[in-house]
Amino acid sequence: VPVRALAPIVAERVAAHRGQPPVFAKLDVEGSETAALEGLGVWISEGRIPVVLTEINGSSLEALGSSVLALCRVMQDAGYRAYAWHQGVWRPTVPLPRPEVY
């Protein structure tokens, strides 16, 4: 299967739809979520896609060289907030602590 960064694909779709950017992205890539987000480039780093929905499976992430922490950091660093579906309600999760910079 050929692999392409998602950023150019999204840009092509936006151009094809009169410049209308996506308002929602659903990722279902079985452990490759961190790589998929990184492949979205500025669409994620600049928060150009307002809502991103993904399932997080720590074992799948680790099997592909990532982690829940790495995935959450990519999202948080781009300004996204995480919510968890719990008992039929979306609930905000606790933000990751910021590492101290010296």
C-alpha cells in the first residue's frame, strides 16, 4: 500500500471544494494515530481542523513505536483538548503537565 502524508491530500480536497477547510477528522488507523497526526502537518499544528476524533489504544500505539503520551502531546501542543466518552457523556480529561524548560 502506498503511503502519503495527509497534509497534501487535505489541501487537494480543500482546493476541490472551493477552499472550504475540513471541520472534522476521524482517525481509525489502529495504532498509527501519532504518525497520521504528524502527517497532517499544519492542519493539526495550527489547529486548522477544529475537531479530531480518534480511538486510543495504548498497545496498538506501542506496537508501532508510539505511546498514548506521545499522541496526547502532539494534540495538546497543537492546542487541542482531550475528551473521553464515559457513561454516555463526553468528559474533559486532565491536561498533560508541561515539562519545565531550563
